[in-house]
Amino acid sequence: MRTEPATLIHRLTSILQPLDLDGLFARLQPVEVELGSGDGSFLTRYAAAHPESNFLGVERLLGRLRKTDRKGLRAHLTNLRLVRIEASYLVQYLLPVESARALHIYFPDPWPKRKHRRHRLLNERFPDLAARVLRAGGRVYLRTDHADYFNQMIAVFRDDPRFTPVETPFELSQVRTDFEDAFLANGIKTRFAAFQRHQDQTSITGPFPS
């Protein structure tokens, strides 16, 4: 019988082989991925509310990942696992084809200086990556407080025929991140967007070319 792990953090043994998502979780269920999970405020709340799904949190900073780990263990979340790696690398190389039901990307670094905008996660290449890892009908959920970045997010998906804009479910919109709590306390509004991969879309079978 499988016992609850002492940590929810999955230590990668390879950064070249795709993750075995089925082997990460106690039950075979649809997988949703949060890219940049911060301190886990959103992810642990949402995973607790949806035991019928599995959740993978991706975060580069170890201190934040450990906070999420502690929260998830205290809540006995058997449907949550965490990995420490750059979000863009994980989507491009480590998530298997058509493995995710949803990608959650909330308040990514806006890189506000014009010369740094090439570092943004949500750029013109991202729809290709999302189309590869999402199942048919899968969704990308986006949030930001940054107007310029929000416009860029909208543009890259609006111009891609593989995706259609959809509404963010109300229940989902009410589960906040740590950044969102701080922004709302200071009167800064959240901008929401969501896009669905077409049901009949043929996936890309390899990582996005460099």
C-alpha cells in the first residue's frame, strides 16, 4: 500500500526525459499544472477543493516551494506534487504531449522594461507550447495586474487559430494567489483571461524548436 510521502517535492532525476505524471500521484486523474506557484496559496486551496484532479506546482525558488510543501502536507493533499524548475523549460521539455487538462499562470513576472520583455513567459512562442501539452479541450487560465502584459497575453492567444477565448469560471476566480491578496488590499485589480484548445486540434508531437 502506498504511504503518504514525507515531502510533496518531486526531485527530478533527469531534465531530459518527460515526467511520468501517472507515477507521481496516488490516483490516476486529470492533471492541472500551475506555472509559478509562489507560496502555494492558490494551489493548495484549489487542490483541496478538487480531490478529483491531480495538481502539479512548478516553482523556481526553493523557499517558496518549501512553503507550498508544508501547506500541502498539513492539508494531507495526496493530489498535489511539486517540482523545482523554470516554468518555460518544464512546458517545453518535461510535460508529456497532451498530458494536462489545464495550465494556470497567475501573475508571472511582467519584465516591464521594454528591453527585457523577451524574457516574458507569455510570448509569441507560448501558444505552441500550450497546444503541445494540453489535451483537446484543455484550457489556459491567466491572471495579471499588469496592463501591458495582459494585452500581450490576449494578443498571442487571440491570433492563434488553435485557441478560443472562454470565460474564467467564477469559482476558480475566487481562489486567490498570495500576490493577488496583496494587490487587492492595495486597490490593484486583477485582469483575467482564459483560452481553450480546440477539441479537434492535432497536437504538436515534439518540443518547440529552439
